[in-house]
Amino acid sequence: MPSELTEEDLLVAVAGQVTEPDVHAWCRGRLPRHAWPRYVIVLDALPRNASTKVSKPDLRRLTGVDLEHLRRKDHACESST
């Protein structure tokens, strides 16, 4: 998602008995600090479609983030260069 401080901030949506410190503990030792998510959203369950894949449109609605808009904006920047 866009950031005022950097180019992007990472957001992760997780389901179950997970907390933000749990996510950061998992990242520790696996990812460099700059790759850790800045935002952690914990859901009861990830939304699934009929083929049991994560439903991205439903996930966007649940998190309140319009990721498709961001993706189109990124592609527009790439095509203009």
C-alpha cells in the first residue's frame, strides 16, 4: 500500500490465532527488517471462492484496501517510461 515515508508499505492479512507480534517473530530470521509488513490484519478466516482460492475482491473489502487500484496505478507508471 502507498506510504508517505517510503515507496510502499507492506500489509499482510492472516487468519486464526495469530497476532502482529507473532507475524514479526516469524519474519525475524527469515526476512530482512525492511521486508516485514507494516500493517497486520487478523481475520477469523480468509475469504475463499468456489474453487477454494483466496478471494482477492472479498479480501480487499475486508481489509478496506483497494489493491487493484494500486496495481493499475503501478502499471500505468511502468508503461509511461
